[in-house]
Amino acid sequence: MFPSGRIEKGQEDSQTAALREATEELRITEEDINLVGPLDFFVSSSDSIIYPFVGWIEKEFAEISPNPDEVSEIFTVPVSFLLNTEPKIYQIHYKIEPEDNFPYHLIPDGKDYNWRPRNMKEYFYCYEDKVIWGMTARMLNEFLENIN
């Protein structure tokens, strides 16, 4: 279950927000969710902080009718498959390109500063005709490493 959304500042914590988003997106009740607990937070490419939680839905998959305004598709992947299948891992290399007004005069070697390369692993989990990748795959990988 990977709902997305925002924490309503001053009104809820990350767990409450995760439960609210899951119930809104999947049109289920909180009683349908068996929440286990949080994973470590993630920072997205847009600098948003994501607080994932682990849990499972007590309802049968066929009984879930997601909100079409918020969810384009839902599917399941057996945890046993994920535990017994290594993801495909590719490296993404980031290039550092400071803005034109960057204060080069404040750093050693100025415009000739040797920026360290930035790399990130991109995970791909392929199951039947489905591909899980990106932030969802990073969260899934964290979960699998924690239970393995």
C-alpha cells in the first residue's frame, strides 16, 4: 500500500496522515488497516520528506474500490515473490550545475572546484506485467531489507 499525500500542518502527525490518505485513496476504513509501524523517512527529488508506514489491509483485494480521482491502478505482489527476487539495480548519476549567480568566490578553487559525483541506486521490481520503480521501489527495498 503506497498512498501519497501531505501532512495537514498542525492538525495531524505523519501516521495519522498516512492512515487518512490510505482511507481516502482506497475508500476503506481505518479498521481495515493493520498498521505495523514506520520505516525511515525518505527525501524525494523535489525535496519533500516522505514518512512511509508498513501495514496491511484486512479487506479482500476484490472488495477494494479505489477513488478514481486519486488512484489510477492497484495491484498486488506476493511478499514471498519479493523476498525471493533480487531487484534490478541501476545507477543514476547526478551532475552538479550551480546557478549563474552561485558565489564561486566563497569556495576553494572557485569555478574550478572539483564537485564530487552524486549517485543514486534506482531499483526495479518486475512482477508479471507490472514494474515497481522510483520512490515506491526504494521504500519497498527498505521494507524488504528490514524483514529479511
